[in-house]
Amino acid sequence: MPTQIDSIKDETLQIPTYLVTFILPFLFVTVDDPYNLAAYSVFMLLVILMLVRTEISIINPGLLFIGFKIFDATTREGTSVMVISKTKPRVNSTIYASPISPQTLILR
């Protein structure tokens, strides 16, 4: 799918922030009693609701290990999209990327 890029920003360093925010709280969970289980269940539900209702996209951190980077781009139409690519797309260029969600494109 050809997409004209008007602006681009590297967001690769945001991935560790997502991991710390969404994964770390669940690493040391102790479910000794039903109150702890209920509290963590409510927290997990709130995290899931926040992810669904906002524009936050969770990108598989494994992509970083194989050389992909994450970019926040604005298209000629003014749409904001996440671009997953091994190289930074140039401003005012046309990229040919495959959509993996309505707001996420992967450039191979």
C-alpha cells in the first residue's frame, strides 16, 4: 500500500517504557488470598481498557532484537500511523508498506 510520509519520529525507545508499565507490575504477583487476586484482576482490567480505548499500540519487543525500529509518522492525509521498519523512512517520500492494523504499517 503506497503511503506518503509528511513527518516521522523515532519511537523505538518507548518500547521499554511499555514493558515496565504493563509487564513489571505482574512479575511479582503473590496470590495469597482472594483480595490480592481481586486487586490484580482489577488492575489488569484497567490496563486492558486503557490500551483498547487509547491510541497506545503495543509492539512486540522481539522485533527490536531482529533489527526493526518503531516510527510515528504523519501521512499526507494527516493520519497518524505507526511504521515498523528496519530503516527510517524519509520525510516527503512514498513508502510501500503492509498494514497489520488500521494504524500500524510494516515496511520490509
